[in-house]
Amino acid sequence: MTHPTHPTTNRWSLNSRATRGLLFQAIALVLVALGIWFLAHNTQTNMAARGIPSGFDFLGTPAGFDIGQTMIPYDPSESYGKAIWVGVLNTLKVAILGIILTTILGVLIGVGRFSRNGLIRGLCYGYVELFRNVPVLLQLLMWYIFMVEILPPFANAWSLWDLFYLSKDGFTMPIPARGVGWSWVYWGLLGGLAAAVIWRQRMFKRFEQTGQEGDMVWVPLALVVVLGLVGWLVGGMPTEWSVPEKQTFMIDGGYSATPEFLTVLIGLVTYTAAFVAEVVRSGIQSVSHGQTEAASALGLTPRQTMKLVILPQALRVIIPPMTNQYLNLTKNSSLAVAVGYPDVVSVANTAINQSGRAVECIAIIMLVYLSTSLTTSVFMNWYNARKAIKER
């Protein structure tokens, strides 16, 4: 007996749902590309008709203006491209340091909301309600007024052991002197930090399997110290430090942070940390109270319960909204122009005033913030995937 044969469906036929999906996506991409081309062509035509120059050739011409704070050597005779790159580095400096400090402060305050000490709980609650309900721009202006009005002048700078100085001119502190030797120390510390993270992950897996934390909780710190010491030895055991010395009109040596930089960093960190604290608090509350009771039954201390049981489970809830706060901090750094910090927005605005290339400079600003935001999102999504619950 022969069975009837069914006609084979062509995989590229329009009757295939996958084929139709690809076709619709291709049409959408073509329409988007045509829309972008039309806007760009129309803008360029209108600018040419009005005699307005266009193009990115101006990036190679001398900028002619100075930048108050730079991470790399810069001279006004250098190009607009170099000046904008200096602004980008200043933006990244605020964003990266801000994310690190925000995470530390936000987690501490979020965990502090569950402290058994009523005073600590009240202070953490008051911090959150104060800083998250005041607009970030107003907070930046408040900190800037504190820096330039309330702090003492240079002649009466607050000093600690004649090593740290704080005044209207900013904050100065000792740093290792520039040289190859100290770079080996930095690499050693970074290697130690990576080794400490790997160690902690292995110890946590061991805790999941055996329920025992282990006695060598000092190992992560020892790894950082030992590898940093190895880097110091490899680098020739450098001992030179750049120590601030108060002169007649300035403080020479050390690392100096300008009032504008301190204003932006402190303002963004204190504002965003309030939201991060609420994210951490809600993540901890999402973990069943039975987990705490089970940890107590196993003999874990409150500190061990929070570190080994509660926070690892809460991370799965914390990470996605935490990513949003990191993105908000990065984008809010554009408000630095309000206090005169030379970030990419400030430098680009100066370039617009001098070159007249408004469209090009705004496009560069958009590209910078889009790139930083997408990079942050990709990293946090990767980290979220590592911490997500995997069904077996």
C-alpha cells in the first residue's frame, strides 16, 4: 500500500513564516536607511543653500582654545578632534568613577536599611528620601556653591598632615610618581583583584555544594597584597611619590582634582546612589524570609547570611534595574556643562561656537553617549546572564 506524498514546502516560499519575517525586516531596514539618507541629504542641501559649511574636515584644524582639565597632554594649537577626544576622556572619567562609587555607596545604604540599629536605618532612609527627591541639576549647583563659596581660599586651605589639601581650588593628595616601576604595581594589583574575584566565585560554589563558607576568608585580600608586592619587586621597588607642597600662589605636586570635577562626581554619586539603594533594598526584600531562617538554622551569622545567602539571590533581581541607574548616571554627566566641567558636551559647545559645525558636533555627542550606554548595557547583560537562574 502506497502512502500519499505531501508536497514539500519551499523554504523560501512566501507561505513560510520565517521567509515573510526576513522580508519584512529587510523592508524595514531599507525604509530606515532611506529615511536617514533623505534627512542627511536634505539637511546638507539646505545648509549649502544658506552658505553654511558642513562636513567633519574641521576636526583636523587647530582648535585654538584651552581646556582646564585634561587626562592627556593637550595644547590649544592642536586639532578640534584632539580637543573633543579630551572631552570624551573627561566624560568617561566621571562615568567610570561615578559607577564604582555609586555601587559601593548604594549597596551600603541599601543593606543599611535592614540594620538592627535604628539610628543606621533612619539615616539610610533619610538619605534616600532626601537625595532622590531633589533634582540632580539642583544638587550639582548646590555642591558647586559649596566648593566655590563655603570652602576656604587657597591661603587657608584645609590640610591633613600637610599631605591632603582642600580649598576653593580643589582637592590635592599624594600620588606615586610617574614611572615604569609603579605601572608594574598597578598591573599587580589588578591581577590580584582578578584572582580574588575568581577565588570568591570558587568559594561560593563550594558553599552552595557543602553549605560551608570556609575559614580562609582572608585569601582575597592576601592575593591583592601579594600580587601588588610582586609587581613592586618586578618594577624595581619604586619609592618615589609626588607629594603636594604648598607654595605662595599654588600647590605643587600630587594629584589635583578641580572643584568642577569634584562637583560633578559628588553630585552624580550622591544622587544616583539613592536610587541604587532602593534597588538593593527591593532586591533583598524579594528573597523569601525562609532563606534567612534556613541560614540561621545552619548556624550562619547575620553577616554570613547577607553575604552568602541573601545578596547572591537578590542579584538576579538587582542587576536589570541597576543597569538603568548606570545608564542614567552616564547620561546625567552631560549636566556637567552647568558647572563648567570640560566634558564632551562642553568642549563640543565651544567647537560649535568657533567652527559653526553644529550638526556635526551634536552628532559626535550623540555617538559618544550612545556608544558608552551600549557598552554598559552589553557588559551588564552579560553579567546578568551569568547570574541568571539556569534550569537543568
